[in-house]
Amino acid sequence: MEKFRVKDEALASKGHLQIEWATKHMPVLSQIKNRFRKEKLLEGLTVGACLHVTKETAVLMDILLVGGAKLALCGSNPLSTQDDVAAALAEKGVHVFAWRGQTTEEYYWCIDKAIDHGPMITLDDGADLVGTIHSKRTEALPNVKGGTEETTTGVMRLRAMEKTGALKYAIIAVNDAYTKYLFDNRYGTGQSTIDGILRATNILLAGKNFVVCGYGWCARGIAMRAQGMGANVIVTEVNPLRALEAAMNGLRVMPIAEAAAIGDIFVTATGDINVIRKEHMQKMKDGAIIANSGHFNVEISMKNLEELSTSKRAIRPNLDEYALKDGRKLYLLAEGRLVNLAAAEGHPSEVMDMSFANQALCVEHIAKTEKMPPRVYTVPRDIDENVAKLKLKAMEIRIDELTPEQKKYLATWEMGTI
Ligand SMILES: NC(=O)c1ccc[n+]([C@@H]2O[C@H](COP(=O)([O-])OP(=O)(O)OC[C@H]3O[C@@H](n4cnc5c(N)ncnc54)[C@H](O)[C@@H]3O)[C@@H](O)[C@H]2O)c1
């Protein structure tokens, strides 16, 4: 059986330094690591992970390794692997199959290789690993006890599987933990999406019309950070509550068909398909920049962009120019894949500290739990609260405790106006 496949093993020493830097900014995971090292609860378990192969993921892998697990890892996006980190992980003994710039065939080949190692617990980001195990590799199913899912799109797919009875093992929706989506999706995606756009273009955001498609957790963060840099933020939505929230936050809200004509920069973060398509591209200004931060590269219609264009040129890394038949030029970042991971380094370590603490503790929960019927579960409340407590402790922030009188007051109904 193939042990690992990475771009260049010689990059390992660079990768170790990256992992060291991330570890320094992930104090919650460090606290969990100390306990895992002592308790060795994961001994005898093989964990199969399909995650963005970043320095932060490497810190999570370290913890599972010291907990005693054997690990197989593949990337969760063809463009997001940090090759130096992948090489370092291979040196640490992780069966890693990932490199940056894969074809779709190579991407699924890597997932297959990870499955060959016989995962008993799966960690997924987008549900491609779970999807493959449930379709082409069903012989692997009996070996799997449970799994976790990192992102909104993956949870949506898994809930669809649960609804139709297709889901054959338990999955904990890590994405839906308060200490995940509130910080990772909002502050993580917010900062790193702007980072990706700036690294790819180095344009000034101040004064630009910055269109954010969606106003969910990720999009809220992107809008907030773009506004902070002086951009005029315009939001497009399909959900009236979220649209109203955007309007009350002082943002302009309008249909994408109207925003298309005035936007300088467009970012999708909806988890939906063809949010920016032909009729919108036809209206865009010459020079408009389009990027996506949603999980899959389906939010911007690449097919429509190709159809409208006569030629394409790579201008800078992660910046492609499409020359349209009418002479206008549109600029696409990172091939329409998540711009924060493809053009930058993904979320800052401090944010992934909480997301991956949930992952580590949920792996432990699955390992310890006798039987979990095949359903999509929320993260146990005590895990979510524990992650928040550990993060506060690491940040040296103390909070109040309820007095006995307050506890009683909050649990009764008798006392009203006095
Ligand atoms: N880039 C990253 O690192 C990163 C991190 C976390 C999540 N994600 C991904 O980002 C996407 C969004 O995640 P989220 O947690 O913000 O989801 P969410 O459900 O909180 O928000 C999505 C929003 O998009 C809106 N929407 C749907 N279709 C739309 C359309 N056609 N036009 C305008 N708005 C539309 C929905 O009404 C909703 O408000 C998902 O694909 C998720 O997996 C990416």
C-alpha cells in the first residue's frame, strides 16, 4: 500500500517551521494535546481526514498522533494544499496524499488512497470523503464508526443524505458548534478572504464598490472587514431576514442583477450554485474582479465566463484575465475556488484553534461512545463550552459566575415587577 504522495519531500524542513509557528498560536489545541499524550485514548484507531492541508491542519494531526491514532490525510480542495506542510506531515508518519494544483482525477485518487488505509473515524471538509465511502468505496463502510464534518456545505450534503436514508454512519457537525461558525466562518473567512484578494491583486479596497453575495456567517465577516477597509459594501441575498440584517448594519442591499452593473469586486459566499452567471457578467464593468469564498467552485459560473470570453491570460498568481467578445475584461481570482485558501493561507491559526479543538474533542467523543446510530449530530454542548473556556483561559480573560441567588432567579418564574 502506498504510504504517502506529496509534491516534494525536500520541502519538509520548511513545513516543520510553519507547523511550529501555527502551534504557537493554537493554545487550546496545545492544552488538549497534553491530555491526549497522557491518556492515549485513540490507540488502535485509524483516522481518515479530508481537510485543507494547511499548517493548522498539521497541528490537529499532531494531536491525533500523540493520542495514539494512525492517520491518513488527503486535501479537501485541489488548490489549497501547502506543499511544505504536506511534506512535513509525511515525515511525521502521516499517510498524506495531497499536493497543490491537482486535477479532479488526482483529487479523487488521493481520497481513494486515504480510504485504502481503512479509516475508522473520518474527518471531512465538504463531505467528499464521506460521499466517496458511501458511493464508490462502500466496502470501507463497515469499518467506520463515525465521523465529523467541518463546513456548512458538507453539513448540508450530509443532512440531505440523512433525510433520504443514505447516511450509514454517525457524523458530528463540527461546523454547527458555536465556537466554530461564529469565529471561523465569520472572523476567519472575513480576514482571510480579504487577505486572498489582496495577495492576488494588491488593489486598494477603499472607495471600491465591494459586492458580497450572501449574508451568512462567512459573508458577514467578509462584508464587515471590507467595510472596515473603506469599501462601499453591497450585499445580495435570497433570505429576507439576512437581507434585513445587512440593511440594518448600514449596507446597501439589492439583487445581483443590479449590483452586477456597479460592482468593482464581487465575492460569493453562499454555498449555492451559479450565483454569478452569464446575465450578470454581461453587465459587469470593464476590470471587475470576481472571487469566491464558498466551499465549492460552483458559485461563479465558470462555464458562462468561458463562453463569453475570446481569450484568457494569467496575469499574476491566482489572477486570470478573461477578454470578453465586446472588449471588456473580467478578472477571476483563484479559478473560482475558495480565494482565502487558494490565494492566501486560509484562516489564521487562532481561529482554527477553536474549530480543530472541536474536531479533536469530537474524535475523542466518537472513540469513547459505545453506539451512535447513523445521524447528523450537533457537537455536544459540554465540548462547545469547554472549547470556549479553554480559549478564554489562553487569552487570560476571566468572566463572572452566577451567584446562587441569580441561578435561582433565572430558573423560576414567580418574581416579576417589584
Ligand atoms: N472560505 C472558507 O474558508 C470557508 C469557511 C467556512 C465556510 N465556507 C463555506 O462558505 C459557504 C457559506 O457558508 P456560511 O457558513 O456563511 O453559510 P450560511 O448558511 O450561514 O450562509 C449562506 C447565505 O447565502 C445565502 N444565499 C444562498 N443562495 C444565495 C444566492 N443565490 N444569492 C445570494 N445569497 C444566497 C443564504 O440565504 C445564506 O444567508 C459554504 O459553502 C461553506 O461551506 C468557506
